[in-house]
Amino acid sequence: MKQTPRAYQLAIFNSIMENGNTLVVLPTGMGKTLIALMVIDKMRKTGRCLMLTPTKPLAKQHYENIKEILEVGDDEVELMTGDKNADKRKELYNKGIIVATPQTVANDLENNIAPRDFVLVIFDECHRAVGDYAYVEIASILKDALIVGMTASPGGKKERIAEVLNNLNIKNIEIRTSQDPDVAPYIKKSTIKWIEVDLPPNLKMIKKQLDSLAKKYAQDLGALGFPPPLKQKGLFMQLGEKIRATDSGRKFPALIKYYALLNVLHLSELLETQGVQTMRTYLEKINEKESKAAKMLMKTPEIAEIKKIVYTSDEEHPKLKKMIELVKSLDGKKLIVFAQYREQIKKIEDELKKAGIAARQFVGRKDGVTRKQQEETIAEFREDKFNVLVASSIGEEGLDIPKVDAVIFYEPIPSEIRSIQRRGRAARLKEGEVYILMTKETRDEYYYWASLNREKKMKQILYSLQASIKHSQTNKKDLEKKPKLKGQTKISHFT
């Protein structure tokens, strides 16, 4: 290997080889990939190895790292994606190391194109191993392989973490944070700064109307026996499932109110975090719908008042101006601006260019961008051909962009997983800064604190699980050392 592992990387590697299937949780930029390559280098001597990662750009990055760091040739490693036809893929699976996207491998296993004798499977960004994501199916089929899951953030709920562990058949956890003594010397300082803005009078008037509508629909749903959790998006979506599953006569009246409220809450989010232009586009989409909920909503006096403002004003959200000022103040530094909505990303890119700032957007393939275009954008950003990357969620996971000086959140997000990954884009090889634009007295504030609390909870859960597993492993070893008495039953270890 070309690189020498740090002490904590070597300790985690040794733990994997000693204890088997392992979840590795490390801060972004602290070398999860090198640990994976150490395990591949060890296991490839005994059989085929598979490394899975969610996106094609990230798969290509891992493929190049394997060739360079492990010093292996094209005859030993293969980048496997759906771009190659099935007959060609069947032949290429004979190579010793396969780097692939999960859906391709899941399909190939189902169709008997891929072999099932892998001795190692690495699941990169393994927090995705929930629900019906392809990781789950692959792990169930390749259950005899050594499994290593890698992530910076498996989630802030015990149920979700347990689901990941169960789906990947993991019995061992190795977690490190920036506070751990063997990691702290390598952590580059990252400062987090809030930049607060106030909603202008016009937007406050819209917010008042939307709050009134939300309260009205929430009361109606409560009267029908379905009180909605307005501040928790996940629980609110679960309420929709509950209503759809009911057999009572309240089902359809409740669904109409629910979908109307869902649209109101989304309009509120757009208002508080994006601005008038994005709201206008969404109102037009609602107006085109034929559903009873949409028609009912568009006939309300509150929406009539909102439309008067939205269609007569081009007032931008104050965040946009503040963000331009911030980027100008960071002149010469390499930045990533993260934003939620595709339309807003385009708007930010346009406004930065108008201000004379070299900016480029980085979005997913569902937005009509090809993989080649994605790779070219990242390559040109790395080569300093432009200074500001305006990214959707695709920029959060794993891509190697090492020289970023600062990350700007155009809005806070409630997901602790995504917040950790966004922050991790800064301070990888040098000190960095994180700026969070926050609209006062809006869901921006709630989302920020929700994410922070979930992150703290995630670490507590992981440390608790890790301690339980290590305690169980110690007890198992002690039992194995003792002479077994006649009739004694061996106690199984923690799962």
C-alpha cells in the first residue's frame, strides 16, 4: 500500500479482522476509505472483494483510489455499473476486486450474472441500508461474506441504527468522534457561524395567512381524529399513511384536509427558506392539479391574499442578498453552497455570476445532468477553474473535494445525517468554516436545533451499543476459556 495508516485506522482494521462484520463510524474526511482498502488488501488474497457505493461518481473515485493506493492493474479491479451490458458484466465479475453501484449488483445477483462467492462486501454510506434500498437485498444474499459498513452518520434514532445493523448482519461497532484522543490530532478546526435574517413585511404577511390556513386544517384533522404533528415532517408523513390505512368513513374527508395541509406546510417552508419566486412556481403547480384538496385550497381567501402579493412582487428572500455578500467577503476562497431546491440552486448560480463570481451548479442526474458532466464539474472545481460550487444533496456524500475553505448552508436541514455530511465538506485537510443562513422565527431555527439534538443522540446510542457489544464479546471470550461442565449450554453473544 502506498499510504501508511494512522493509529486509529489500524485499530479499526484490527477490530474488523478480529470481530467480523463491523459498522465503522468516522467523521467525514478522516479516512474511512483507507480502512476499506486495508481490508480489501487483506481479503483479496482469499477471494473476490466487492465495494459498493451509492453514486457512479463516487464509485469511479473509489475505483481510482484502489488502483493507485493498492497498486493494482486493470486486470485485477473493475468498475461495474449499468452502463456495461449484461454479457460483458458477467465476464468482468471474474476480476478480484469489483467496485459498483448497488442496484446493478442487486439486479445481477437476482439474474445470476454476478457470482455469490464474494469473501468481502464493503457498504459505503451504509446508513442507506434501510427499507427497500438495494444494500439490504445484497447483504441478505451475500451473508457469508465479511461485511463492513462505513458512514459518518448512521442516524439519530435507535430504531434506524438497529435496522442498519440488522440488515447488514453487523455484530461489531467502531465509532470515533473528533473528541477521541486518537483522532483529535488529525481533526482540522471548523468554526460554525450563524447568519440571521429577518423576513421582510410582505413575506411576513404571507406567513400570517399560511399560519392561519395551517391552524384551520390542523383543527379539522384533529376533529376527525387525526391531530397532525406540524413541526415534525417524518411524523406528519406517517400520519398520511395512517389515514390511508383506515377503513372508517372519516378516511376521505381526512385525506382531503391532510393533502391541503401538506401543501400549506410546503408553501410555508418555501416562504421561510426560499422566497417569492419559488412559492409562485409551487402555487402554479397546485393550481394545475385536479384533486379536491388542491381545488379546495386554491379557493380559500387566504390563498387569494397570498396570490396578490406573490404575483405583484419580485421581492427576493433576504438570504439571497446576504449570501452574495458573504461569498464576496470570502473572495479567493473555495466554497460549497448547499441548497435544497433545484430552482433555488439555479437562482443562486445566476445571481453569483451576475455579481462577477465564478460559480457552477452541481446537481443529480434526475435533473438531466449526465455522469460525464458531473465528473467534469468536480474535476474543474478541484483544478480551481471556478471557486463556488452550488450543490444539491448529491454534493453531501463522499466525493473527494479536499480543498474547500468554507461551506454555506442556504438553509438548515433537520436531518442529522445530511448536516454532518455537509459540514464534513469543509476542514478536511485544513481549517475551514461553516456558515448557516437562518431566517429568524421560522422553521429554520427548529431544523437547526433538531439536527443538532439528533446528532448528539446518535453518538449516545452508538456508544451505548458499542459498549454492550464489547461487554458481550468479553463475556464470550471468558466463557470460552473456562472448562465446559457436563450439560452446560454455550451462551450466544450479543446480536
